[in-house]
Amino acid sequence: MKVKLWGTRGSIPSPGPETIRYGGNTSCVGVTLSDGSMLALDAGTGIRSLGLALAAEPARLHILLTHLHLDHIQGLVFFAPAFRAQTEIVIWGPASPEASLRDRIARYISAPLSPVEVRELPCDVSFRHCPQTEWEIGPARIRAASVAHRGPTLGYRIDDGDSSLAYIPDHEPALGADIDALEEDWISGFELARDASMLIHDGQYADAEYPDHVGWGHSSLSHAISFARRTNAERTVLFHHDPMHSDERLDQLGREAQERWTAMGGAVGGIELGAERAEYELAAPTASAVPAS
């Protein structure tokens, strides 16, 4: 698998000179499977750039949404392939007793928030609730599971051959508990991330910020590191950066994460902060990084 980060920010886009290196676009990750087919994980504003990078040729694309907060779907109406009649798009997401996935997304892709309606999109688009069991997309096996975040929220695991990617961008696994003291069965998202080649995980708050945000659905740096260590992820990319964190602040958090990781016996380079346009190639048994340009 090949992985590219198109949007790494959380909550709200935060473009500006102070966020150039890590990026200001909200959550979107492109995954190219071993047969060349493409998946998009979330559809924040980063999916606009992903769409512009795709060739204007007939294609079948899958978009896997973790949840429907605006920072994870805001890019859908700016996704160029959605406006090509020859494109087939399958959008997967969490079920809700409130309404279907299509109807919930249509609240955003409709007046007065959008100039177009879902029914007006020229592409062939379908909406599917993620099944409770594993399913296949091309050569990949996909697994989804509910994780600790406000509202119906999923994490994903993608296994393609011997490599695996766990994607849990909005996650508060230590809510009301000591994550280091919990048994595995009681840790939200644990099985999705267990022994993953790469884990992309929520790392929104510095430890000093977290007490003011308990219950907001996001991790502190310490909790993200503990989760990665407990699940034995081979490589961890911290993601969903707080919109108030500048590049300089994220540099500090990145150094702190690496120091803590190696102090616990983790491999050098085993944890890092996600930067927009960074690319990775996952292969068993290691994941090698291609530096962002």
C-alpha cells in the first residue's frame, strides 16, 4: 500500500504562514492499494487536492468516512471527480438510528450550505453503511469498528497482503480511565490498531491542554503514545492537529513524542507528526517513509 496525507488538521481549516509545513487542510488520507485502486479516508478539505491530482478518466473510487463532523466531509462538494459523469463513487460511513448515511450527508450538500444537491451530482454516487463484519475492496480487507468520539464514529483497518494501515483520527481512548491500566478488551480501537504496519492516530492536544478538553473526543500526546505502545503499532503518525498549533508548536510536540517513544524502548523514527503531502509505502515487515516535498 501507498499512503499520502492530503489533510492533517482537525476541527477547522487553518491556512496561513504559520501552518505551511504541517498543513492547514482538514482530514483526508489517500490510500493506493496493491492493484493500483484508490481509497480516500475521510473527505475534509484535503480531498479537494486529492481530487485535482487524480487523472480525469473513468474511475471507481471509495471514500471511507469515520464520521460526519464538518471537518471530515467539508471537501465533498469540492471533489472534482464527483462532477464527472464517468466516475463511480462509493461513500462508506457509520450507521445511525437517526437517518440514513445519504440523508445525513445531504444536509450538508444542499441549500443553503451548498449550491448543489446530492441528487444533482453528475457522478454515479452510492452510500453504504459499513457492515459489522470485514469486507473487501479490491485486494484489501476492510474492517470498521466504533471508537470513542462524539456521535457515531468509526476507525478503520485496511489489510492488503502483509501490510496493514489503522486509521483512527478522532479518538479519546483514555476517557475516564488510565489507559495504561486498562485491559486490552476495554481500550477503544485496540483491535483495529493491533500490530499495524502503520497507525494514523489522533494527537490533537498537548498534555497541558487536555484537562480543559476531557470528553471532546480527542487524545492528549501521552494518551496517543500509550495507545500506540499498547497496540504494538510498527509506526505511528500523529494526526488531526489542533488548529491553534503552529508549525513551531508542532515541531516541539514532535520532538517530545520522539523522546518519550525512545525512552519507552521504541524504535527511533517509530513515531512522528503527520505533515500534509507526506507519502509512505507500507510493506511487510516495515513501513518506509518518503519525505514530504
